[in-house]
Amino acid sequence: MTRYSLAASCIALALATPAQASPIDYELAALKARIEQLESQQQQAKEQNQQQREQEALAKQQAAVEEQKVQESSLKFGGAVRVNYSYEDFDEDNADRGGDFDFDLFRIDVSGNYQDLIFSAQYRWFEYMNVIQHAWIGYNFDEQQQAKIGVTQVPFGILSYASNNYFFSSNFYLGLEDDHDMGLNYTYKGDSNQFDFAFYKNDEQGGLDGFVSDRTDRYAYDVVGIRLDGEDAYDAPSAGYAAGEVNTFNARYAHNFAFDKVNLELGASIQAGQLEIENGTDGDNVAAAIHGVINYGRWNVKLQMTDYKYDVDGMDVDRIVVAAYHFYDSIPAEATTYIANLAYSLPVDIGPISNLTFYNDYSLVTDKPAAMEDTFMNVTGMAVSAGGLYTYFDFVVAENQPFIGGTMVGDGGTNTRFNINFGYYF
């Protein structure tokens, strides 16, 4: 009660008759008014303290939100340095020297996020070219959905790689493994299934009209022309027959089954797109694959079957010009491929060595047009992990296989290559 309440009590007593009020009554009224005043002051103090506590709690909450934003943001740099030794029976000079030991690459990786906005890029320096491997920005809609734009990995077949060895599978040289193009990519990943959908406007160099100095300087194989009859497999495309990939759609679905001791992934992929040809002729391509990945303890099995075909209006085309690693090559206009890989991972404690992975990867490319000979590649090898050092030891036996003395459209003999790739990843 305030001083106004005290005054009101005294006035009420003054108006009372003498029989109704006495000095004691006045004292009691004054005491009661004082008590009410103190209670009012105490209540006001409580309200002020409550407001202060609420303001402090709000300030702490805002500080926690800002701290969480900082924690949810990151920027990471990494990279690798790799050198390579190879002994090739199909190269007499190399064999006479006892093999060659060369610089392979230096690369820089950058990745990070700002809350749900994510990004990643990788640039590679070789002795003979510099290339972007990937470069994209993306957004995490929630824990299950993600979208990317830029140079992203094409969702096709076994991801991220359909192989264990340094040379990938034969599908890589057909542009059907670890390919990266320019476009949009959406991924939904649930507890047991994954769906990928992508649209690629063109390859990572901008397609036929991309402003690049050399169309062969790229990490992954892409179509760059139509191979005419009589041309060598390694020739540049003839005038008017350069080409580029445009408007390519990809869809991929994979389902994971978990059994007692076995994890199984089964999936299917489809790819369809157009070819833009310099002389104005229309072209198109389609590819489809089914795959399975089995994990049983330390064992891993990868299986995949793929079928693809390129068509050009008004032309009977048997060969397509592709490019990568600073040279042109050729692939069949259509084929069926098979992949069968087996790997075993063995944890060890041998000095700095923590793991050994033993593998045998097999690829077959068959059903080519114009009676072209099949391509096969078998890689028996071991990968050694020692901290940041990762080393491949590969013995390759192959026929009509790029980098093993042949080409996909060739008719060569069986060749071998022993290869060691030392890589330090940081």
C-alpha cells in the first residue's frame, strides 16, 4: 500500500464517531497501511528481478545462437602430392630403362559450410595440364535432402568409385565412372535408400562452345567429336565434327539391405542426353546400369552391368571421339560392360602402416559395333595406408585398354603394366 492508502485510512478514521475510533485504532490503521506499503514495494522488487532474469536469459540465448552459428560454419583446406613408378612391357624404351619414376600430381582441396550452405572444390596440377576436378556449392534442406550446383559427380552406377585400384575400371575411360559435369544435382538419402536426380547442361568445359584453350585438358572423359572412317583413334575431330554433351539427365536409385552379417546395396541408374555437333547434325546418347555392392566383414564385392549407345542422325557411327589427360582417344559408339571386383581390408600394426587392402578388379567391354575386339582389364593389387600416405601397388593385365598400351577401339594384343603410386594426402 502506498502513502495515499495510508492517508485514506486516516481520513476514514477521522470521520468515524469517537465511539468507533480510538488512539489504538489509529495506530493499527497506520501499521496496516505500512505493512501494505512494504508488501507492494517487495512485489515491485520481485517483478524487477524477474524482468532482469528474463533479459539475462534472452541475452544468453542470443549468445548461444551466435556461438552455434560460428560452430556450424567451417572452412577446410587439404590436398595431395603423388608420384608414380611404372614398368610397361608395351613400351620398349620404358622397359629398357627398368621403368619410369615420374611426378603425378599436386592438388588443393577446399570445402566447408555456413550453416546449411555447403561448398567444395578441387584443383589439380599435372606435368602436362591443370584441371578442375570438381567445384560446387550446395544446400542441405534437412538431414535427408541436399542440392548442388556446379561441377559435380555424375550419379551413375556404383558411387563414389566402381573400383579399388589406381586405374579405375574400364567404365572410367568411357565416361561412365567418376565423371564430373556442369549442372544441378539433387540427392535424397534415407535410412535404407538413396535417390539421385541430376541435370547437366554441358561438360565441365562448357560444351562445344566452351572458352578453353585445349579441350583435352580435363580430369574425366567426355565426348568431344564424331570419329570418321579412316581417322586414327588418337586424331583430333575433323572440321565440322567436333561435338559436346548437352542437356543430360541422370536418375539413380539404390536400396540398402542389412542382414545379420551382410550389408547389400542394390541399385539402378539411367542417363539420357543430347550431342551438339559442330555441323548442326543432331545426336543423342543413352546409358543404363544395374549394380550391387556386398560388404561381409572385411570383404567387399562390387558388381555392375552397363549398356550405352550413341546415335547421330543421318550417319552410321561406329566410333566416338573422347578426350582427357591432354590427348584425344576413341570409344565404341555402343557397348556392354561388366565389372566384378573383390577386396579384403586387413588392419595391421606394422610401424606406421595401419591397413592393407588386397583386391582384384576385373572389367570387360563387349558387344562393340563393326566387329571390334573386346576390351578387358584385370588389376591385382594392394593399397597401403600409413597415416597420410596412401600407396597403390598394381599389376595390370589388359587388352585394348587405354594406359595399358591400347585403345577401346583397337585390335591389339595383351599387355601388362606394373605400377606403384605414392600419394601423401593432407
